[in-house]
Amino acid sequence: MNLIHPTAIISDNSIIGKNVSIGAYSIIEDNVKIGNNCIIYPSVFIGSNTDMGKGNKIFPFSSIGSIPQDLKYKGEKSRLIIGDNNIFREHCTANLGTEGDNMKTIIGNSSLFMVGVHIAHDCNVGNGVIFANQVTLGGHVQVDDNAVLGGLSAVHQFCKIGKLAMIGGMSAVENDVIPYSLAIGNRAKITGINIIGLKRAGYDKSVIREYSNVVSDIFSGSSISSQSKKIKKTENILVKELVSFLNQDSSRGICKYER
């Protein structure tokens, strides 16, 4: 049974799942899909062409699926796609995609977006990420699974943040951050490997040590690309992820290692 406050404004062209709660003064526009067991708190705006999975919680004064802050946007029918079991705390914003990319902004599952987070147009955010208060993503940013971004951090458009990377608070990220690393600063530099995060994720010490050695070797040469080609074939899942990350196209370059 849905619990919808009588002051909520909900388009007849939206699809609301089962056991959904929609609070006072919330607005749901056309062509919105909200999955089962979602909680939409009072004073939430959900814009047209937003698809939301099940079990999400959207806290007051959030604007989800609003149009991009991009002057090239001309009203194209782009989308915002959100997975399951995410939490958007107060004053979060997430924008639609644009025809300048693939027309989609995508947010995965089981993530926490704290107060004031902004996810810009055409971003692709993975699963299990944590964005602390006031984190800001520029357009076209990719954030892989289980990454953690500290409060007041900002990520330049087109940057990539690798799996289980941790960005320190108040950082300005303008280059790609490799998986399983720590980065901090203005402009952010990699300062080491996220050893605690890897241990908590259940990786064996020998696997972590091998990965750390490979990263050190890569950043010891004059060129990351030339050094990365020297990585030997391995069954180390962390190293494989690193190789895959480095083989992706990059318009921003790799964040430097500050020893």
C-alpha cells in the first residue's frame, strides 16, 4: 500500500511501484518510474525521464533528474537511471544526461550520497560508493564501485575514479585516480594504496603487497604508459583491474604519485 501525502503533485504519466511513500509537497514529473519500497521524503523534486529502482530513500530538498547545468543542453529527452537501495540525503542534486555523451546519467546500487552532493550530467557512478557532504562531480565523470570521496571534494569533468579508491576531504581532482589508491590535495596526488580498505574487503596480504609493488614500479619510470606495458601477466585480481583501468581512454591523464 502506497502512502502518498495529499499535497504531493504526481504526474499521471509516472509509474509508482508498490509500498512507496511520497511526502508532503514533493513533485514527481512526467515519465518518472519509482520502484517498490522507495521513500520520497517531503519537498523532493524528481524530474522527467528519471528511472529509479527499488528501496531508494530521497531526503528533503533534493532535486533528482533536473536538467543539466550545461549550456549545450537543448531539451533532448535524456535520462537519469538510478539502481536500488541508494540513500540521497538532504539537498542532493543529480542531473539528466546530454546528447554530448550517451544521453544517460547512471547511478548504481547501494550507495550513500550525503548532504549537498552534486552528480552532474553524463556521470557514471558504480555500486557501493560513499560521497561525503558537498562532494561535486563535473560532467562525464566515472566513479567505479566502492570508491569513497571525502567531504567538499570536487572532481573535474571527464575524470575517472577507480575501484575502492579513497579521495581525501577538500580535494580537487583533475586527473584519473587509479583503483585501490589514496589521493588527496589541491590538485590531488596519489599518496599510497588504500591498504585498510583492501583488508576490510577481504583481500589477502600477499595480493595487496604485490599490487603495491606493481604500482610503485609503474610510477618509478618517466612514463606511466611505458611502465604499465611492462606489467607481467598475473592472476592478481587487483593488478588485473589496474591494467584494465590504464587501458581505458583517458582525456585527463593519470593522477601523479607523490611519495
